[in-house]
Amino acid sequence: MRVREKNDLKIWIEYFLVGVIETTESSIETFQNIDKLRDRVELSQLIQLGKQQQDAKILM
């Protein structure tokens, strides 16, 4: 509203950038959680392979 009434673009840009920063931080956290989950799943699958673990690690 203030941008439209008083042409205060600085406030709008700050608001927009805060949104970009928050979205980016959330995306990074989500990616890190996915990466941790992938590592746990791969580890649990490797454990089940027994003696074939070394061959599976090479393929990964």
C-alpha cells in the first residue's frame, strides 16, 4: 500500500528480499534433510548386503 501511495520502493524491495532469504533458507534445510535421509537409507541397504558391501560401495 505504501509503495503505491508514496512510491516507496525501498520498503517493498526489503520485504521481497526477506521473503527470498527465508525461502532460500527453508530450501537449504529441506535439501540437507533429504541428503541425510538418503545417507541413512543407503547405509541401511549396505548393511543388508553383507559381504557384497564393498562391491555396492564401488557402484555408488
